[in-house]
Amino acid sequence: MKMIGCFFAAAFLWGCTAEKAVVKIGDEVLTQKEIAFRNRLIRYQNPKEERELGLSQLLKAYHYAAILKKIGYPVTPAQIKAEKERIDQKTLMPDRLAAIKGLFKGDEASYLRVFVLPTLVERVLYYDIFLKDEKIQHLAFQSARDLIQELQSPKSSWKKSLSQRGLASVSLRVGGDELSKTDPTPSAGPTITEIISKSAPMKVGEVFPAPIDAGERLLVVIFRGKSKVKSGGDLVDVVVFPKLNFSEWLGGFPRGEQYL
């Protein structure tokens, strides 16, 4: 009986230690158990990793969640549930996902907080908000639109407008039988050719009426005509407007965690 009592006492103490609050960030508190789960996840994904990165990764994720809340996009339980379902439906490696779930040994709450929420906030903050929010990227959008507006004037000069702004352009052949490798749009998103092909036919010297969003850059494109080479394609001149740097933008949101 004494040994059984000691066993239950040890289990109780382990449970208390596992649930011990370690750090508060924003409105959230991270526990020792959650950090341990994250470390377990990291080692599954990278067996050679010997560092304890669980805490730093969770701090990053919950800092992102706090930023989303501050700028008006709070993460809700419904969003976390939807992200869990998205991961289940979209995964290309169901066996690997099943193994990740197995690491949590049926602890659904920890799975959501340690795996699903970090996956959600890292994607949403960068790809859905930071890159696309025109309030955040106002300088790039405004600069690109100002150039387009000026170039739409019949009296405008492409070279003069660029020179006055200290800008440079690159001439490209896009489309045709073989897409030019110099097309500065990401392979994961729409290319210049795809966007132009869906718009009304453009005249030689006509500027595309809106900036083309190329992920971390905005493009102003002017149509120069059809290529005369055998493989075809369109000839365009492109001006690139870099968007705000993500790391620099994050610097405006001090993390401010509190260790407990």
C-alpha cells in the first residue's frame, strides 16, 4: 500500500510540474507540458536536432497571435477549428500527420495550441495579412498606383517618369511556348502572362491598369507587343516595387514575455 501511495504521489507531482505555467505572452500562458510537446514535435520532424527549441517556437507563434489581435485580426476558436480541418483535408502526407497527432497521446487541447495554432498564425500573419493589407503596404501600393496614373496620361513618357522617380525597369519576354525564367512573379502565384491573358487586350505602350501583386513585390507592367521569336510570348517592361520588410515591421511590436 505504501508503494502504491508513493506511485500516486509521484504521478500527482509530475502532473503538477507538467501543467506548471512558465511564461505569459500577450493574453496567453504557456505551460511546461506544452513546451515539452513542442520539443517532442521538433525532434520528430528533425531527429538530429538536439537543441530545446520548443519554448522559442511557441513564443514566436503566440507573439504572432498577439500581433494579429492588436491589428484587428484576433484568432478565434472557430478559426483554430477550421485550421485543424484544413490541415486534415489538405495534407499530402496523412501518415506523417497521424504520427504528429500521436505525439500528443489524445491531448486535443495541446494539439490545437502547440501544433495547429502556430501553423495558423504563421501563415495568416505573413501571407494573408502582412503581404496583402494595403494599410501595412501603403507605401508600395501608393508608389505603384501613382506611377500607373501618370503613365496613363497621353503625354506621359515611360523613361522620363522612371527617371524622375529614380526607378529602373527590366524588359522581359513572358508567355509563349516556354515561360521566361526571368518572369519576376512567384511560381506559386499568377504570372504576368496569366494576369494579362485574362484582361482586355492591351495596346502597345499601354500600362496594365493596376499593380500586379507578386508576393513580396508589386509590379507595374507596360505592354510592348508580341514577341517575334518562334516560341511567341509578350514583350513587357516591368518596374518592381518592393514591399515592406517583414522583420522590420515585426520590430514595431515588442514581444514582452513575462516569465512566471
